[in-house]
Amino acid sequence: MAEESVVRQSAEELPKPKSPYKEFARKFLKRKAAVVSLIFIIVLALVAIFGPMVIRYNPNAADYTALLQGPSPKHIWGTDEFGRDVFARLIAGTRLSLSVALGSVVVGTAIGIILGLLAGFYGGIVDSIVMRGSDILFAFPDILLAIAIVAILGPGVINVVIAVAVFTVPSFARIIRSATLEVKEAPYVEVARSIGCTNSRILWKHIFPGTVQSMIVNFTMRIGTAILASSSLSFLGFGANVTEPDWGTMLSQGRNYLNTAPHMVLCPGLLIFLTVLAFNLLGDGLRDTLDPKIK
Amino acid sequence: MSETILEVKNLRTEFKREKSYVTAIHDVSFSLNKGEIVGLVGESGCGKSVTSMSIMRLLGDTSGKITNGEIRFKGRNLLDLSEREMQTIRGSRISMIFQDPMSSLNPPIRIEKQMIEAVRIHENCSKEQARKIAADMLHEVGIPDVENTLRSYPHQLSGGMCQRVMIAMAMACKPELLIADEPTTALDVTIQAQIMDLMKKIQKENGTTILLITHDLGVVAQMCSRVLVMYAGRIVEQADVHELFYNPKHPYTKGLIACVPKIGSDVRRLPSIPGSVPDLSVMPKGCKFAPRCQYASDRCLKGEPDLVLVDGRENHWIRCYLESKDQTM
Amino acid sequence: MDENLMSVQDLVKTFEVNKGFLAQKKYVHAVNHVSFDIKPGETFSLVGESGCGKSTTARLLNHLIRPDSGKILFEGKDIAALKEDEMRPLRSDIQMIFQDPYGSLDPRMKIQDLIAEPLLIHTNLSAGERLKKVQELLGLVGLSPEHGERYPHEFSGGQRQRVGIARALSVNPKMIIADEPVSALDVSIQAQVLNLMQDLQEKFHLTYLFISHDLSVVEMISDRIGVMYLGTIVETAPKKEIFAHPLHPYTKALLSAVPIADPEQHNERVALKGELPSPVNPPSGCLFHTRCPYCTKRCREERPQLTEVSPGHFCRCHLMESA
């Protein structure tokens, strides 16, 4: 009889393990809009990395024989008021715009995650400070806040990164905090405490992984916002140096020639629109894929 | 032989899982006679709740589909009815109570309003009359302070109270058949005892037929006159309660009865059934219980037995090769 | 003096409710002056219905929450007042098995990492040594080493509870607090887990504090039983004694309410009046008097003490004091 409770349960009894990654890919591939967006973003990233090496024109080379030309076989997206190739400048600008967006969101996310985890886990005074701080930042419209920061720090790429990062922090802190509060109540966290895990182990080993899903989704969406924000700052003249190719700056310069050379606004404008849309659609797709409640 | 209220024939229900369909219940047949309490027992995942949902035709939103069989309620096949016709039967002629009474009541609405609504859907009467019926029902199910209870919101009542309200609501229209899906599982034993008494009283006074779905053999033994044992979506044994407890034939039923700890038996070890219930998508071939069965032979692993009468018994059916010699493969 | 492994003395825990702005503060009396002793190697069970404070008691003993007052002596040392850092080394001696087999395993960790976690915290074993120990433990609870590579969602409830047991055992505890370890499992699986727990107790001389609402399960596994009602222990006795001669009216009612799995046997029901009183406003006098069929004037006014009626059999009831 004593043997009975130790009846071996063979591993074959279990259904074959499904790789979580395969499962994820299978669900994700069902969401066409998100897949198209992902492809678009990958292409954009490749362009940002390799684009400047393969384009025919130097994005900063002026050609006074071809000013404000419309699209033609020679300049497929036309030229600007200095005769610079718009296509070349857009490609060169991709790198700048994407890296500003990515950089600011990475910085903002990192700080937001730490603040959100601490606020959610420890509660009390830490929570109050973090959350009231976020509330104050939330009270300003995003772009106004960024302008104020850049106005204080002065224009420049790094300062734009900082400005966009600052208004990324509170939204992350909030999302991670609420995810933390939810995971904190899971029985396995109490179990971890009962076996003697330290607070930092519980926080990083058991709670943090539980918040990663909402982090990934929000991260993706925030890149879209950051591109929009950094372009807006450049458009207003707070961003990159005017001579550097940047989507926002190009849009700003093209504004003066809206009637004579609409392609100067249309091309960067369309690119910003499509990029932001792609990141938002990807974020939506990821959220639906990661949400266990949606099949 | 008394009147048959419900007759289920060869019922088969499938669920959509990703691309393929899995069979949740297969070839389920049984009948309920007027005024009896029949127990449907089995462990989680055996298909007992799917059976009740199939009878009520409430599978719609869970991607489940009845693919075969008949459900005859007083001779009419429920599967042929339109959704509208079914609605008039649900609640007025067949009622159901669920395991979790708290979540079966709508939280922001007073008990009063919910009960009046339930009564008026099926009975053509004024609000005042409906309230009167509701109050009478609450009184009947043993709620001490009827007026107060009527004015309460669900969260102000305890689990036992909520379950009484649910039973009162289910009984308000004097249904002929009551399907109770684990009605006492979420309740404490002392409250469970009260609810069980109440259900017996209802059955005696109104002649209501009750299909009691439960995993608790104690509840079955105390409540039911007949028992259906389900395993892996099939009825594996069916008998009168006395016969089932004293002369169980199917190895699964035997195991199930043996592993219930009994108060006063003074044992320290219990026999158990090794392994666990198979997953719907990876059902074993042959007899579904064979992999856990200590008597399983080659035959059991290859072919699946039918539900047949036990030799020399009148009302004892079993789905097993060991006890029914005349079965051929 | 230390024949008790754990001795709980006059433990009290209240929770604040109604924290709303301007609202009057109210307290739930979850654990109300609870005392009991657990001897090495025995299984002591706390039974009671939901809301009786048995799970809170388990959490207090495992130092997951702090008591308002009272002592918890473990091997003579009061652990109730310890800080978390001081408690940590003792945690390898007191492990816990939880009720919910689905929620209590971190879904993002492999089984072998889950089982190895206490080893990581309490021992200096290398990764290889830990893995070896994990495989040994998996075998001990009837799982195979391949199971270690899997994630919790691939397991059934019973298998997960085995994992929970393996994890609790990994650091060779002296005592295991099991909070409703089988109540979420099907009966056939329940028996497997209970048998396993008893085998392991014999093998490793474990002491169990077993928390359950199911009297039949408690009877099978316990040496001594304490019955709880509204945060207090109303009766404690050795198993046989309490089932053969229950003294407290609540214990009698509880026992008579369990449905017997035999159609020919019926309990003589001791019916209880009314509903469980709210633990926010516990009744005056004897906590049980509002539902007791034998209630007297004295019961309404004066709270009875836990008195020894026969050797080892304690009961908190005025009727028993006079008898």
C-alpha cells in the first residue's frame, strides 16, 4: 500500500509541450494589420541602418540647378528649395527620427518601470510620491511639457530625447504600477515570501516578469508617440540643427512652399503618419496577442 | 412506470479548439421520471456541466455545438425548437441553479427587482402580484426576514442566502424540471445541509424532477434515488442509489466510492485512482478509463464498450467489458 | 519544557475594514485569542467553516502577517515579534503548502526552478547539486525528472500540488503548514495527495499543521483536531475523541452536517439557527450563542473559557463547565 502514493506519473501523460514562442507567433500571424505594420517597421529600421550607404545623393548636397522640382525619374520624390534630394534626406532622416524616438522611449521606460515597480510593491509614501509626481506631469499636455523642457535645456537632439523621455515616464510608471499591484496579489508571490525570498528577489524574479507584457505593448505604442513628439519639436525649431535631415524639420521647411512644391510637405508628412500608425497597430496587435482572454 | 419528463438520447457535444473539434460528451443517454432526484456525478472535466448546458441549450457563447442526439422534454425534442420557443421553456418549465450563487445574481440590482423580473417573464401578472409571488417563494425557501432580503443587493447577502434566492427564483414559476449544477459546492457544510433539505422539500411538495449535478458522493447518497456516473464525457454507470453504493460494477465507480474518506471509519490511508482525467484533445483509444484501470485488458485498450445492462439486473447499466460478457467488439 | 514544537499563546489578529474617508473605523476580529500546542511528529488540524479564521492563523504562524498580540513559540523561541530578516533563516524549518494549486506556482518559471528556489535561498548548493536534489524530490512525490523541464500550466491540479509539496520538502523542514492542500482537487486525486503527505510524514518525521474545512479529510490525516468558530477555538481533542464524543454544540452540528456517502445511513441533524454572525460585530458572551440550540442567559453574557473536560479534550462551553 505504501507504494501507491508514489505511482510514477510518466511524462507521456502530459500533452506535448507547446513552445510559448510558437504559440505566440501563431496567434500574432492571425492579425494582418499588425503583421503588415511589423514588416513596415522592419523595412524602416533597415533603411535607417543601411539607407544612407546606398542612396545616390548626398542628403546635404545642394544643387542650385534643380530647385523645388517635383518628382521625376532623376529625383523620385523631388527636390527642396536648395535642390537637395527629398528622398535622400528622408532616408537620412529616418535614422535620426527613429533613434531619437527609440532613445527617449528606452530611457523613459527604464525610469518608468523602476518607479512603477517600487510604487506598486512598497505602496505607502513611495507610492504617493511617485503617483503625485506623475499626476503633476500628466496635468501638462505632452507636447507643451516637452517644449518647456527643451526651452529650458535649449534645442538639440539630446535635449529632445530628454524632453520626450520625461513625458514617457509617468505613463509607464502608472501602467507598471497597476500591473505590479495585480501581480503582487497573486498567490505565488505569497508563496515566494513564505519560502523566504527577499523583497528584491520577489520584485525582480516574480513580479517584474509578470509586468513585461504590458510593458512591451506600451513600449511599442510609445515609440509612435515619441516620433510624433520629436517631429513636432523639430517642426517648431526646437529639435535637430536645421541643416540636419530630420522629418520634422523637413516638414517645417516645406510648409513655406506648400503651394509651389507640395511634395516637400507630403512626403515627410506621409512618412510620419505611416510610421506612427504602424507602431500603434503593432502595439494593438501585440496587446491582443498577449491577452490570454482574447483567442 | 411513471411519466418520463426528460429523455436524452445519444447526445454528443463538441467544442471548437483552435482548428479541430474535440468531443466533450459522447453518446450520453438517460431519462428522468417525474418527481425523482437523479444524481449526475463525476470529477471535474468529465462533462457533467456540459450535459446540463446542452439540455438548456446554453452552449451558444462557448463555441460548443450539439452534433448528435435528441433531448426530449415531455416528448418534444428541444433541439428542434427555435431560440424563442426555447426561451419560454427555460425558466418556466426547466430551471437551472448554478454553483456560484453570487455571480449568478446581477450585483447592482436589488433582489426585489431581479425576482419580479424573473417572475413576470414567465407569468402574466402585475408587479404587485409578482412581488407577492417572490415574497412567498423567499418565505418558502426559509429566508427569515423576507422584506429586508427583497430590498437588499446581492453582495449584502451571504452565499447561503444567495443560493436560497436563486432557488426561490428558479422555483417561482413552478418548473417541472430543476437542473442544479453543483448547488452546494461553494457553501459550507452546515449551509449545504440546509440547502439539501430545502431541495428535498421542494421535490416532495411540488413533485419537481431534479437533476443534481455534483462531485460529492455524500450529497448523492443522501439526496438521490438514481445515479449516473460520468467519466471523460461518457456515462459509465447508471443505477439506483442503493445498487450503486452497495454493488458498484464499473472500476471507476468502485474507485470513486473507495477513495471518499468516511467519517468514523478510522483509516489512515485511502485507496486512490492513479493518474488523472485525460485531456479532451488527447483521449485514449478504446475505453477511456482503461489507462487508469487496474483490470484493463488488451480488449479495453482497443475498443470502446457500449452502455449495456448488467447481467441479471433490471436498472443497472454499465459501460465496461469486464461485467458484460455478451458484448462483442 | 520544550515538548511542543510550536506553541501558540493567546494570538489575536484584527483587520481594519471600511477605510473610507470620514468613515468610522471598524475591525474584523479574524483571530480572537487562539492558543494551541503542536507536538513534534504529530498532525494537528484546524477545521471550521469559511471565515472562521483558520487561514489567517496559518498565515500568522508562517509569519506572512503579524499578530496584534500573542506569542508564537517555535522550539521555545517567540517568532511573532521577529523582523522579516530575523525570520528568514527559520523559514527553512517552517514551510507551507497552499490551497490554490493553480495560482501558487509562478507561471513563468520551470518546475525545477520553482522547486529549487528554497534551496537557492537557504543553502549554498551549486546549480548542479540543486538540480540533483530537485530530481530526487520529483521522484519522491511521484513525478519524473522530465517533469522538471515543464511549466506549471502543463500540469493538472494534483500534479501541481505534488510540486508544491516537493518544494516545501526541499529544505528539510521540521514543520509544514498545509492550508487546504486538497480542497481544490477531485476526490480521486485528493486521496493520492493525502496518502503522499502521510508517507512523507513517516519518512521525514514531519510535523503538520493541517487546515481544512472538510471533516472527513481531517479525520483521516490528523492526530489532534481543533475546531474553530468566529476566530476562536471552541474545542480541541484527539481525533478519535472528537469524532466519538463531540462536546461543543457547534462541533456536533458540524459533524452532523457532513453528508455520508452511504444511502442507508443518515445523520441525526443538529440544526443551527440563523446565519454566521459578522466578525466585525462578534456577539457578546459566547460567540456561538446566537445559533446555539442550548443557549442560556449565562451564554449571552459571559464568554466561556477553554476548559479541560477529559484528559486532552478541551471545550469552550458553559454547559460543559458545569457538567
